[in-house]
Amino acid sequence: MSFAASLLLALLIEATLAWPTALYRRIGHPVTWIGRLITLLETALNRPEDGKFVQNLRGAVTVALVLIAVTTPVWLIATLLPDGWPGVLLGGILAWPLLAARSLYDHVAAVAKPLAQGDTTAARHAVSMIVGRDPAQLDDAAIARAALESLAENASDGVVAPVFWGLVLGLPGLAAYKAINTMDSMIGHRSPRYEHFGMVAARLDDLVNLLPARLTGLLFALMSGRLRACLATTWRDAPHHRSPNAGWAESAMAAALSVRLSGPRIYGTRIADEPWLNADAPDPGAADLQGGLALYRRAMLLLGCGVALLALI
């Protein structure tokens, strides 16, 4: 039986339970385990005083070691899974923590609730948990934009891409994707310490997200009720985004809700002058954030239906 059935089960478990806090306190989470390994290797291998080539090489070695360490035991486990429904059940349980549909929804809903109640302070605190911008600089519109952008981008990174690579390469592919995405989030950003050391991790993450990011935008467009407008806006605006991938989901989200997203923002003391997505539309508000969550639910339901169809086939 194909791994699609296990993925469907994993999606259902995660949608119901997320990753329970009690379980996290007891054993942590696979992503945190991967994160510890990345930190260990980065501390041992990253020497910012080295030249660009050496930093790139050390970063490439880190990526290779993490992928080997993560995928080898997962591949061995996958080969030992029994046939039939017992294998589906065990595969679903193993895949469950590597998906984040419910977790993402809960984090964004935690922003939407105080924003709708007019509690800007609480909304700022909640949004600071999911974005890297200075929350003190955010008004209500900027809070809604940040939350919607995080919802759109992480729908791809946290749900669609893991499912995609699970369908293509099974449980090892799912685990490898999470390792790559975790490396990108930890060492793939541009800073004096990681600009060269994390280059391979960042480029690899861009590569493995090329198709899933565009698929995420398509899912949003299909469930928007404004298919042609969403596709036109996404095709026009996504290539101008700072990321080769994030703009596809964010542009589709912006067009679906008839709001503008992205634009200039503040990271610490740095102002990032980013272009607007769906620039002629107004800023989002609390109601639009609720609308974004509803669109996300519909898109994830469509994704689940697609996985179920593949499982049946």
C-alpha cells in the first residue's frame, strides 16, 4: 500500500492533536532534535574568519552530514515497516510530527483573536511568535499582513512541501525535506555569520520548495472563488518577491482576500524595502485575517482530498 495512505492518516492525526504540549515537554519534537544536531555541527565547523570558499565548503559538509544523519535511520525504519494496514498506521504515526497544518493554524489564530478584539498589545505579542519583525513597530494592519504572510508561506513549508516530498520519496523524503527546511531556518539567512556558511542550505531549500510553493498558490487560488484574478495576480507579482518561492503563496493569498501584502517592513534596525503584492488593494484588517484562516482551511482540505485520491489509486 502506498505511503499516501500514511500521509493522509498523519494529516488527520495532526489536524486533531497538533503536537501535544505534554508530549513536547517529555520528548521534545523531531525538528528540535534536528536543530540540536545543526547547532552542534555549526558550532564545530563555522569559522566566520575563513574565506568565502572555505565557509561554503564547511556549510556544504554540514548539510551533507545532517541529511545523512536524518535520512539513514528513517530509511532503515521505512524498510522495516510491515505491509498492509499495520504499515500504514505506523507510517502515519511516524509522519505525524513532520507536518504542521494544525500547529500553523493555531499560531495564526492566536493573532487573529486579540486583533479582532482590538487588543493590539496581545496581537503584537502573538505575531512576534511567528515572524522576525519588531512587534513594537507594527500597527493593526501590519500585524494582519505579517500573520497572513506567515500563514501563506508556512502553508507551503509546513504542510504542502512535506506532503509533496512524502508522496515522491516516502518517509525518508519527508524527513529529508524537514531537515533541509530546518537548516534553512537556522543557518540559511543572510547575516555576517551565515551568509556564506549557510549558502548551500539556503539554495537547497529554494530548490526543494520550487514546486510545492507554486502548488500552494494554486490551492489558494482554486479555493478562493476568484480563480482567474488570483492566478493573474500571482503570475504578475510573485516573481518580484525577495524569495523565489514565498511570493507564490503570498500573492495568491493577497488576491484571494483582495488585500495587499509584503511591502516595506522593519527587522531590528534594518528597513527592508520590499515590493507590494496586489499593490492596488487596501491593507488587511482583523476580518481579513479570519478570511485568510478560512481560505487556509479550505486549501488544506483540498490537499487532503488529493492525498486521499492518490491513496485510493
